Amino acid sequence: MKNITLKAFASVAALAVAAGSPAIAQQAAAPQQAAPQIAPVTDAEVTQFVAANGKVATIATEMNSKLEGVETQEKAAEIQMGAEKKMVAAIQAEGLSPQRYTEIIRLAQVDGELNQKLRAEMEG
């Protein structure tokens, strides 16, 4: 039972981090909110974001697989912290700060044009 709870938590956490995936389209279909005060996203950042997001999604999938056999919360936390460090490194390796990566996710949730650019880059 504890294992299922940890797995569910990890899945939610991974989805939150990987929100730049096709889930953006579903979130964008929700009622439009006011756009957050975030600097516009450049074409270069779109490319960087998509590359980083692919790596983040892979790391999240690996983390979920590792969490399946975990018996203790301590071990689960260790796995999650390790994955988080890898995600930050992957984002930075693509030339974005973790803060900017998160800003792009937030903006894509309310900016249909950015959402379309990200989806097109992911598919292309």
C-alpha cells in the first residue's frame, strides 16, 4: 500500500515537472487565466525547453520505475532527490535555468501561441 502511495506521489511530481509535454495542450484548453508577468520566450528558448523537457521526462520515467520496488520513504526520498538533481542538470545543460524552465511551463499554460510553438517543436 505504501508503495502505491509513493508511486502515485512520484507520478504527480513527475507530471508537474514535465508539464511541457503534450499535457500542455490539455491544460491550455482550460479557461484562460491572466498571463503571468514573465519575459517573452524566444525561439531559441523554445528549442532549449523542448530538448530539456525530453530529458526531464526520461528522468521522471526512470524515477518512477525505481520507485516501484521501494520499501521505505527514506529510499523514495533519496531516489526523488537524485532525480531532481539530474533534472536540474539536464535543464542547465540545455542552456536554461530551472527558474526559466518553470516560467516557460507557466506561460505555456496560459499563452496559446507559445503552447502551439512548443507542441510544434516537440512534434518536429
